Amino acid sequence: MAVKKATKRERRRSERVDAKVSMRVEGTHDGGPPQFVTESQNISSSGVYCMASHYLPPLSKVQLTLVMPRIPGHSAGQELIKCDGIVVRCELSKVRKHEHQYELACMFAEIPGERRQLIDEFVTWRNLQSLRNALKATPRRATPAVRKKTTAIRKKTTARRTAAPAAKKRKVAGASRSSR
């Protein structure tokens, strides 16, 4: 009987990036209307994930204000994006249980197209920055001249290592002959 491999498909339609974007969340919960300031953990043009100090029930409507940082090459500086969102998930944090922090995921519900495009451009820019940084961190391949020099040094080192024990054996053999 053949075993099927479970493949996990990405359900998100938009690219997502890990980014700390300052934001304010306004919504309602059992004890009254919460309003708190936090930072996103990651963001896409379709939603945002952050840590929350209050529990917000899934499918509840919230108002989000994001402080988008300046993107190099754009004339505008920081921009505020205000939009409605819908809570997709709100779970007690596994990492910060003692602090009563919640992992909050919100989908952007009503956001003007140009604002959504601004977020998408930010995500693209940050992903490109990550790729550039990863390329800088990887060692570059050696040129043929460097490889040739490195090979020559290795051969010399190996020759010295093998020559030293052989010379020592000859010296010991010569000493034992003379003692006879």
C-alpha cells in the first residue's frame, strides 16, 4: 500500500515579511473597549500579526493604525495607515504565558487600494533587503588564481607532513646500523 506524503500548501495570497511596524489596535472585549499600542511581528498586504495585551474574540472587528516606515526611493516619509480589520486568531502566547500576552492575527477588511499597495511595496522592499543581506553573509567562491594558490599551499603542507616521519625513520634506521 502506498503512503501519501502530506504536503503543506501555503494558503496566503500575499507575500509576508518579518517586520517591526508600530501600530495601535482598537476593539472591544469583555471588560470594555481595549486600545493598545504594539509592534507587528510580520505583515503582508492582506493582514498583520502582532502580540496583544488583551484577548479579542475571533471575527470581531478592530480598527488598526499602522505607522509605515519610509521606503528608500519614495518621496514620502513615515505614513499612517488607518483601516478596519477582522481578528482571525487570538491565542494565549506559548512563549509569554506568565505575561498574559496573546498572539493576534488580523486581516485587513477595508483598506484603500493605494494603502494596500504601499504595504505591498514595503513588504517587497524588506524581502529584497533580506536577500541582499543573505548574499553578503554567504562566502564568495574563490577565483581560479586563488584556488591554484590554495592548492599549492596544501600540497606543500602535505609534503612536509609526510616527509618529516620518513626522515625520522631513516634517522632511526641509520642510528641502529651504526650501533651494530
